Amino acid sequence: MTIKVLADENLAALEHCIGSNLELRTLAGRSLSRADVKDADALLIRSVTEVNEQLLAGTSVRFVGSATIGTDHVDLAYLKQADIAFCHAPGSNADSVADYVCSAVCALVPEPDRIADAQLRAGVIGLGQVGGRVARRLAAFGYEVIGYDPFLSNSVCPLAKSLHELADCDLVTLHVPLSHTGSHPSFHMVDEAFLSQLPARVMLINTSRGAAIATQDLKRCLRDNPGVHAVLDVWESEPNIDRELLKMASIATPHIAGYAADAKKRGTAMIVDALYRFFALTSCASSEDNSDNLLDCEGQVKVRDIVLRAYDVREDDARLRRAVNDADMGTAFDLLRKSYPLRREFAKTTLLTDSSLPTENRLLLGELGFTLA
């Protein structure tokens, strides 16, 4: 029996994972309908597809895989009720997001290797696989790191008892799933009450979900405090993002923090492997790319310059701002994601250096994930 698989056309390296024993069809993930899904045995998606009863009722779908770390776009209760198996890809893009945060720090902090001397503090909201990696990277830079995660009893850094204890930090970064209910909902968790306590020149980074920050409150904060640096990769109402907020942000990108090629391929491989296990088929080969990414940094001595050479978030910012002129912002936003240029993770990058690179900088680059040669 042939297993019919319907997949988002933008899943990375999918054609290298799916074997001939599966019948594959691909469509645009944001516009999938019940008619598209009706005869499929399995559905492979990204975060742009809302998976719920409206999409799946009356279809043949028995397995749903999402190549994402978050699951807020999936009605898990309905899938359980309908006896539909589900998997996702937690941790698949954690290094990619941590790279993004490092690039933002190097883009906005004039001397990131002197952060310890300046006695700066960083607050990490959410200390899961992504937040934990980010916390370690920020500590390597020299930040005094404090975290907030009400679901953890211990972590990679000291934990605050309340979110508001992080409001006096010099950098605040969010790494939370989106939730509207429960004891600690993340929807609009960063609101006017929190934003009003921030220092005058704080860096506020959001790579998790746009709705974790109240958009209108953030715009008021940025109007009243021009020294605040907002680094926004996620937005409420994606792909039709708030143009005014985009103009006010110091760095604005189209939900690509986790879009390093290695991360996207890893996420696809994780859900395809789970699909093969569910249908008891011979597993496909992993799409993990173990090829070397060599970066010649001989003669360069500044950590900031080397990090931005490996990945400069300002280039993604420039691409999004150029798209503002497009009459259809939603289409432009999605196209930027679909056509995202090749980016490799720091952990997959070997830096070719020479003796001019100071030992302390060499150690810092190693802690950021690079291999040095």
C-alpha cells in the first residue's frame, strides 16, 4: 500500500528525505484546505499552517508532522480526540536562533567583547532548548544572565521569581511558546506594565512569537523612548505585519531566526523519520549536512567582525525594509522566507584564523559555537 503524503512546498530538503515508497504531493502551506488534505494519509507542515478540526475532519490523515519547535498552530486536543498521531521538531533550530541573537548583539553593541567590563545584565525569558543556548552564549559574551521560566526549578542561569525582575536588564530576549491559557499564558506577557520599567537603552529581542509582546504597547514604548532597541523577528498578524512597528524597530526580520539551512534540514529530517516509524517503513537517510563551511578570517581580530562575517542580521533587516514598498506586504513577507539565502550555523562553520587573533577572542568564538583552525 502506498502512503500518500501532503507537505508544505517550502519544507527544506524534503525531496532528499522522502523515499519512493511514499507518494508525495506539495502545496503552499499557508493556503492548505480540507479539499487539499482529504485523501492524504500524512500531513507535513510548518508554522504557517493552522491544523485543527476545520482542516482535518472527514479526511484520511492519520499522522501530522510539524518541522517547528512550537505547536501553537496545532490543535493538539483535537488530534488526540481524532486519534491522529503528531510529532514536531523541538530543538531543531535552537543553534540557529542563538546565532541570530549573537549577530544582533554584535550589530548593536559597539564592543561586544567588552560587555563584562561594562557590567551589563541580560534577561532570558523562557529557558527551553533555545533559551538555554541563548543564555550560555550571552554569558560567554560577558553578560550577567538571569532567566525567567515558571516551568523550571533549575536551569543554566539564576532564575527570577517573577517576569518583572528582568525589567531592569540591559538586554531582554524572549524564547517562549505562545499560549493563551494556563497558569502562565505568554500572550502579551510583555505589555505596558513591563515595558515601562525598561532602561532607556535596553535591547529587546523577540524570536519566539509576535503575540508574546503587545504590539500597541511596544509602539508607545518606542515612541516615548527612542533609545530602546527593538530586535523583532516575529510579529503579530504575520504575514501582514505592522508597518509602523517595522519602521520603529532597530532590527526587523521576516521570521527567519531559525532559518539556517542546517536547522531547516534538521527539522524536516526529524518529522520525516517520525513518519517512517509511524507507518513502520524503512527509514530514510538523514538530511543532516555534515559538509564543512570554511570561513577565512585571517588578519581579523575583532569578535564582532568575525561574527557578522559569518552571519550579519542587518542584511536580513535590509531585505525586509525593501519589501515595505510592496503593495502586498503579506505576499512579500512570505516570499522573503521562501527565497531565504543560504546561511550556515556557527556550529557548522570552521574559522580559518592566524596568530593575530587574541587568545581570549579565540576562546569566546569557540563558546559561540565556531570551530577554529
